[in-house]
Amino acid sequence: MKEFLRSTNTIESESDEIIALASSLAMRGDSVGTAKSCFEWVRDNISHSFDANAEKVTCSATAVLRERTGICYAKTHLLAALLRANAIPAGFGYQRLALDENATQFCLHGFNYVYLETFGWYAVDPRGNRDQIVTVFDPPKVSLAFAATLPGEKTYDEIFPDPLPAVIERLTMNSSVAKLREALPDWDE
């Protein structure tokens, strides 16, 4: 479980600004309440870059916090950092989703897993609510932003302790959200 609690260059759970926010969201003695508080804060206070027409690409937890924007992957990095700063194990999950209704092109969508003593690993999606997308924290009911229903789409079962290398690569090599939108990672394992 240690790997789901560690701080990294992307999941900067030992950063002063992450620790300060995580502490303000903590509900002492209530890990489920703390996890919900962290989830709702990221979902509601960090805008999804596509929804906000943002131009700056963020990747690390502190960059997402400072810029107050990020695409799904970046938002999961911040949520994992806040959870880990509160000593709550957090990991990463992914869905492979079609970019068109004919399922000819695909990309990954990122969400988090949080370990809750009462429920075990629980999937949460801090993508951000908008028309026809609403995610909530209501264990054990899972509420992801998207359903994998078209041919070729799927929700991966693996819980990763770190973001996929392809995700980090795409977030760091694209200088604008417009360029990133054209180069979203896909993974078909």
C-alpha cells in the first residue's frame, strides 16, 4: 500500500501548498469524509481545461492547484496528492473512450481510485460537472463521467500507483491545450 501513499514529482503530496490545502479539507478521524471533501474540492474548484477554454497545460499537482485548471489527468494528479497528504491511499484508473460516435479514434480518460477502509478501492472521477456530466462521491456506488459502451471502449480494471507514462509524456510535451487536444494518449492493452 506504500506505493499508493508516496509523493512523486507529479503527485507532490509533500509540497507545502498541497499539505496546507489537504489539511484544510481534512475531517479528523473521518477518512471517508476527508476523501469526499478532497474529491468535491477538486471537482468543483479546478476547471477542466476543455470546458474553460484554457490554453495552459498543467501536469503536476502544484501546477494544477496554482493555475486552477487541468484536463482529467491533471485533476487526478491533484486529487491523489491531496488524498495522499491526508494519509489516504490513492491511485489512478483509466477508460479508453471513442472520440467519435463511429469509434474510429480513441483516447484515455483518467479518474482516481481511493482506498476506503469500509469499502475497499473506490473509483471517483473529479473531471468536473457540466451539462450531461455529473459525478458524485457516494460509496459504494461508482459515478464516472463517461460510460464505456461503444465497440473498443473499456474501463480498465487496474489500479495504478502512478499516472501512465504516456499521460505524463503528452501533458509535458504539448505547449498548449489546443495541441494537447490533438494528441491525447490512447492505450489499448
